[in-house]
Amino acid sequence: MLSCAAVERNKEPILEILRLYIDSTKFTKVLEIASGSGKHIAYFAKHFPKAIWQPSEHNPRYLHSIVGYVDHYKYDNLRVPLFIDITKPPNNWALPADYGPKDVDVLLNINMIHISSNAAVEGLFSAAGSLLKPKEGKLITYGPYVIDGIISAQSNIDLDASLRSQNPEWYLRDVHDLKMKAQTSGLKLIKIYQMPDNNHILIFQKD
């Protein structure tokens, strides 16, 4: 099973924000896009036992790691991961029958947007528009962002430059641009949370 220091640092702060949007007393369906190692979703599944947590990944190495967490913890509410190519529409995914259009409560996405192609970012918002429940479904994203054209922290300026040097489609996205993509998919940005290490959580809600 894979892990990293960043997950250990941010899992609790992210959990505290999730508590504001996921009712621990109610049945909730969560789909995580790009679950990485799987450590985040296993940690969240433990704290929301009445929610169903569906991980997914595109990277085979991470898929194996997620399976390791699923097998290790054996939580009834943590499902085996799906292979999802977010650049493809949801009707190309092998989604379970209970994760159909307009039937998902929360779409969760952690540390993906800044290291993704433009097609992947577009696909994330398009999928959220298709899968989330109207009037209440949430897309929750976490990571480093540009706020109104400004990167405030030097560490994020350095990160942006490093990403661009590796791939011209990798860079810190501006929240303003993400709001526009959200609107195209029938979502609106309802809250921004400042997080540790110069990150933010963005909360989008389905119209």
C-alpha cells in the first residue's frame, strides 16, 4: 500500500471540511475521482460509516494500492476501485448500478486538477454535472489554486513553474476559470476554504 507525508498532513483538515457537507447520520454516495494511493478514502470511510465510498483511478499502480487498503481495512462501506479515464464521459465508465446519472451525492477530487490535462479538468466538471443530484449534489476539490490571477505563496509559484516545465497542460488553475467551467456543467461555486500548506478546498453545488 502506498502512502506519502502530504496525505498524513492533510487528511484531518480535509476531513473537518467534509464533516460540514456529509451528514454522518445519513446514507450518502461518494465517488472519488483520482483516489491516488487510497489512503485518503480509507480514512474518510472510517469516519463516515453510513456513507458509501467508491474510489477510482487511472494509474494501475495506484489501483493496486487502493485494493490493498480495501483488503486491509475491510470496511463494508469502502468499495473496490474503478478504472476511470476522466477524459471520457461517464457512460464509458463501468459504474455500479447505484451510481447512475443525477444520483451521486458527492464527487470528491483531491490533488488532481493541477497535474491534469485540460481534457481531464473539463471531464471532471462535465461528469459532476451529469452524475450529481440536482439542487444538492456537491463537487469538492482540494489542491493549490490561483485566486483571481494571483499565486500568493512562493512555494506555489515554484510549483506552478515546475509543473509547466514538465507538461504545458500542468499548472495551477485559476478559481475564476474553474467557476466558468462549473457553470457550463450546471454547477456553482458556493464556498472556498483556506487550507494548510497554501491549498484550498472548493465546494461546487449542482443547480
